[in-house]
Amino acid sequence: MKKTNSSSVSIYALGGLGEVGKNMYCFETENSIVIIDAGVRFPGVELPGIDYIVPDYTHLKNNRNKIKALIITHGHEDHIGGIPFLLQTVLIPIIYAPRLAAAMIRNKLEDYRMGQKANIVEYDSDSVFEVEDFKISFFRVTHSIPDSFGVVLDTSEGRIVSTGDFKVDLTPIGPDIELNKMAKLGSEGVDLLLSDSTNSETEGYTPSEKNVLNSIEEIFDIAPGRLIVSTFSSNISRIQQICNVAAEHKRKIVILGRSMERTVELSRNFGYIKILDTQIIEPDEMKQYKLNEIVILCTGSQGEPMAALSRIATGEHKDVKIFPGDTVVFSSSAIPGNGISISRVVNTLTRCGADVITNSILSDIHSSGHPGKQELRLVLKIFKPKYFMPMHGEYRMLRTHAEIACTVGLSEDRCFILDNGDSLILNNHKITKGFAVEHGSTYIDGKDVNGLAESVIDDRKTLTEEGMLAVCVAIDTRNNQLLIPPTFYVKGLVYQSSQEILDKCKEIVEINVRRLLAGHTNFAELKNVMRNVAGDYLFKQTHRRPMVIPIIMSKS
């Protein structure tokens, strides 16, 4: 490994701490920066019109010459979804990714017409790369998508291990977690461990993916008509199980949703999903089969308005309508913030006559890809780190994970609960706190990497919550006279006696405008008075602060 005169390694996150999603963890020396993951977070209803949230890349932009590599742990959107936006901001010399994730990244970049911008190198559990001050190696973990890995960073100052997303599944659908390699790393010595905290509040072990199989089979046995199963398109293991049970019950499979179609195609090409061509039919072929001979596999388990299941529920899908007797299965758990959207879709489907089954104590149709408390204890025991930094979770999850670490032998002063931007310094196998780096969020509307400013987001929230009032006046600039009384255009303001309040507001605005016109004034001053007077009066009467837009038409 190349030695340098640098005396420390700085560890910080630009995303993934205090939140679920937007994962991006950086490791910086005097000469180089290595990044693990570049994900997105999906917005809730509180961010109207926003497609994705990605980290603020300003710190990386300011240190662009030091960036040497991006390492991807697996192919979920909260780990690869930000790559197109990152590549539009800085040059990433090389991207190391597992085979399936690499294929997904290439497809994603083709969508953004950026296929030539990335040098992607595939790795497996035996790969070792030397990148400036870092020696990079890997260990396989089990997760809800194949080809998931933890990452080992060896430096002259010590060893850092990141688990990535994982669970300890001893009966997985696919290769086993490499506990032997993890134990070897622990026996050799781990200075700092970063570990997945998403399920840290759940006691015990996360159920194996194979446990879901019995529930899926029971649903297939009792469903009288069509089955419509919605799950994450990236949950390859779940998709394979559904296809296996469909084959046993002699049901044809219809795949709906762009991301589902693409993921299934890629996974079949690489052998991660095994389905006979004769099992899959096109949507327009469904009329050739009885209803109980069909299973529809689709996106939309989180209630996304444009996903296939939402469009089916509202009758907007061109190929599929809900029939009484259909059984709709949500084979996933709700991501925090999506509960309202999911409930809306469930109610719409039920109103159409479908029997809707969601994950619950009575119907175990989903198993998380993240570790429960016992798995976290086990991994901490295996790695035996000197220092510990919980990652990938909201604050309460990170804190719970740190408390778990203390119960298995780590002292509290060696557990670091950080926020995005906070840093740790690894120097001569010891960890201390460092200075914060520039961080934040960028709100993506469409494909524009520049994102939207916080002020635009605030304006959208105001329009959503408070409404809008446009105040229009016409003046004669030669004589400084008001030609007609103010005209109001109102959207989204609902209150009692609204016309009476609006009439009084117009009167107050007119008085103040005429007062200004009687002296020396300008357009900026007029607009400020119109905005402030109308806004203050409406707040006093309604306790709402609508967006007030002053408009001045002039006759010269």
C-alpha cells in the first residue's frame, strides 16, 4: 500500500445519518477521498413536486482533485440513485460496484444520457484494490438484493470496516453471509466499525427471507381470482419466490412498471432470477387466460402516484382494471412518511372490490433486509471494534445502536453518534472528533443537478399550506394616481366570511397605496406595502400567511 506523509484519516457522512436514505460516507486523507455509496432519499408529501433528495456535494466539489474512487455496496436506490447527479458535479475516476449494481448503474446512466461518463469496475468478495492511501477489500453480506457487500478500508493509520446494509440470514435465498471472513477481520483488529442501524429498535433476529415463502403460498392457495403482488423492484429474492410459487400454481406472470421490468430483465440475464420464458406473458395476453391463472407483479408498494399499482387503483392503467375478486398483496413494509399514500391506494383498491392484504402480525408477507438487535450484537462481537459509529438511520436508531454496542463491551466514549457533516479523525489507531464539513440537502425536480433552493421549497410549502393572494393595482405614473381599486386573485384561502374580509383588505391596501402615491415613491416601495399590508391583515383575521404577490400595471 502506498505510504504518504498524511497523519490522519477523516471520516464523515454527507448523507445517511439522522435519516433513512441518501447514503454517502466519505474517507479523506491529505491526498485522497474515497466515497462509499451515493444514494437518494425519496421525499414525502411535505415536499411537493420534488423527485429526489441528494446530498449537497459542495465539499466534494471544493476538493474535487482529491476524489479517487466511489465504492458501491449494493444496488438499492438509496445507495446508487444519486450517481447521475454526483457525476454531473464532480469527476469520479472510477466506480467499484458488484455485478448487479454495476448493471443497474449503467442502465441508470443511459437514462440520463451519461453512459460515457463512468468508469465502472465490477468486484466480488475476493477483489482487492489499492487506491492512493487506501487498500480496499470486501466481504459478502445477505440483504434483500443479491450482490451486497461490506467494505474494508486499510490505511496506514488503522482499519475501517463498513457493513453496508445487511442482515444475518442463515437460510438466505442466495449465497451465505461471509461470517468467517468477518471473524478473521475481527481477530486481526478493527479500529472503527460503521454498521447499519435501520432495524436497531427491533429485538431479536430479522426473520429469514424463506419465512415469507409460507405466507406467499397460503395467499396463492386461497386467492379466488387474479393476484396482484406489489413489492420493491429491487427485492430480487422476493420476486424469485413469487415466481416460483406462481409456477407451482400454474399461474402466468405479468410484469408491470418500468423499474420492475428492467430489474427482472437484468436479474434474469445474470441468473439471479430464474423464470421460464413461457411463464411470462404480456398484458394484452391476459384475456386469453382465466382470472385465477394470472399473477401480476408490479411496482407501487409505497403508494407512489405514478407507479403501476396506483394507476391500476385509479383506473388510469391502460392494460389492467380492478375486478371484484382480485387479491392485491403489498409485500413490503411502509417506508416512514409513506403511510398516508399507501392507505389512500389501499382504500381505493378496496372500494373497487379488491381484497387487499398488507404486512401485519397475521400475514407475514415481508421480511426486512436489515438486522435486529441480536444480529447487531453478533456483528459487534465478531468484529470487536475499538471504536464504533452507527450509520444509516434516524437519530433514535443510531442512539439505540450505540446503546447496543455498550451492552457488548464498548465504552460509551468510544461510540460516536454523528450527524451529516460531523467528522471523526483516525490517527495511529485512535479516534477523535474533527471539524464539521459543509453539508446539506439538494432537492431535485426533474433531472436538473442544480436542484432547488430552500427558498423555492419554502414557497411551495407556503402555497400548499397557506394559499396565494395576487394583489393587482393599475396606476398612472405621470400623475401618481390610482386608476382603479385593487383587484384580488385568490387561490387556496378558505375561511368564514371570506368576501367581507377580502373587501376590507382591498380597502386597506387602497388607502396605503394612495398615501404612497401622494408623495415620492417607487415600484419597490409600493410592492412592499401591498405585500405587507395585505399579509398582516389576513394573518390577523385568519391566522394564515398566504403568499402575497403584488402586481403593478402602469400607464405612462
